[in-house]
Amino acid sequence: MSTTKETANPAVDGSELIRFDKVTKRFGSNTVLDELDFSVASGKHVTLIGPSGSGKTTILRLLMTLMKPDEGTIKVGGEYLTHEERGGKLVPAGERHVREVRKNIGMVFQQFNLFPNMKVLRNITEAPVHVLGLSKDEADERARELLDQVGLGDRCDAYPTQLSGGQQQRVAIARALAMRPQVLLLDEVTSALDPELVAGVLDVLRDIAQTTDITMLCVTHEMNFARDISDKVLMFDSGRIIESGSAEKIFGDPDHERTREFLSAVL
Ligand code: ADP
């Protein structure tokens, strides 16, 4: 394991990178998030745990601007994601503003969502070239480094279908990192994998957590992984955080009965 820290995020000073303020999200009469407040400090690894349907994925989808909150505000890197300031007033964010703030956020999904018609290397270089304006050579060099980091340096010329699910997910992780986001969102990234492929993906994520300064916000059912990488764990139930604390505290000696029940069911 490498001991040098690669600085994907220079502002690792404990400052607030993500802030949810009184965020409410409803689907019809179903209140999925209920005046949710929380923040994530720069460079930290935060894991969201809790029963299915408690609102964890909704948080990641709000951050990816795949949906909007009904009430409340979300800030990333000190900028509103949901709003923008115009003439001293806070108004709903326009598309251009959202795109700018979103550049700070990378996401890896359950389904890897690679471009099937592009080779592995091009899957990774496409967005850096077209969105960040990197030259092809710069993007290629960075992609090769990332593929080395995820253990796939020799698969640049493969097509996604020629790879296992675990390898495809590792390409998806490299693709997200290629945009040099400040925060990496991980949504149950091993749930769609055959059991024997899970460990390889989690090892790559552990390595990224240990060797880079990237902030991670993670939804996972892999409790041992969560315990290993998390600086902080948030326990959700019915759209609220019922308990939060260090991994040691939440997994070792939780205060809330509901947390104990949940952990004894999944561990
Ligand atoms: P978790 O990730 O904790 O399993 P989710 O955030 O996926 O929970 O879902 C929280 C609740 O929101 C669930 O009751 C789910 O059915 C509902 N929900 C999520 N997305 C939608 C949607 N697009 N339309 C309607 N209901 C949704």
C-alpha cells in the first residue's frame, strides 16, 4: 500500500465540504427526508447506514442533482447546489450554476454504467477531455495512472463486456476519480457483484481512502468496510439521522436501540 498522499483535494483542512440545511424531500405523501441537517468535513469519510427505505440513496441523488429537495438548501464547497445568489437574493439554481458546482462531485453507482461501445481507457478520458478541457495526452496519462491504481493497468484496450463485474466497477471508480472531484459518492457499489468479486472492489476503495485526500460519502451494506474506512457513521431511520458518531462508537457501543437492532440484523 502506498504511503504517499495524492492531493486530489487541496483543501483538506477540516472545513465543511457538504452541508444539508433543513432538507425535506417528499414523494407524494411519503416524506423521505424530514428537515435533515448534516455536514461533512473536507477529507473525511462518512458512511450512511440504516434500513432499506430510510432515505440514504435519496441523499446521494440530491447531491448528484438527479432530484431536487422540496425544502431546504444544500451546499458543496461553500456554494449552493440547490440555489444561487442573484441580486442579493437566493433563487433556485440555474442549469449552468448546477453544472459548475456538480464538477466537484463524482459518483459510483450500483450498476457501473460504463459506455459499452468505448474501450476502458476512453471510458475514463471522455469526460476529462470534453468537460474539463484536458488534452487527449494529459487525459490518457491520468487515466493510465488511475487504472494502475485500481489494478487494471493492463486492460486499457478492453471493452467493458470483456471485464468481470468487479473489474468494471473498478473502471467506474477510476472514471469518477479522473474528474478530480472533491467528493466521491458511493452508492452500494458492491451490491450488484458476485460475492467473490466484492473484496477486490472494497480493497481499491480502502486504498483510495488511505492514500488520497478525497472526501467520501458512502452508502453500503458492507459493515466491515464501513468500520474500516469511516471517520463518521450516520444511522438513518425514516428519513432522520437518529444517531451519529465514530465508527468505533456506532459499531461498538451505539446509544440507540434502533441502531443496535439494525446492526445485529446485518452483522
Ligand atoms: P435507502 O437508500 O435508505 O434504501 P431511498 O433513499 O432509496 O432509501 O428511499 C427512501 C424512500 O423514498 C423509499 O420509501 C422509496 O420508496 C422512496 N423513493 C425513492 N425514490 C423514489 C421515487 N423516484 N419515486 C417515489 N418514491 C421514491
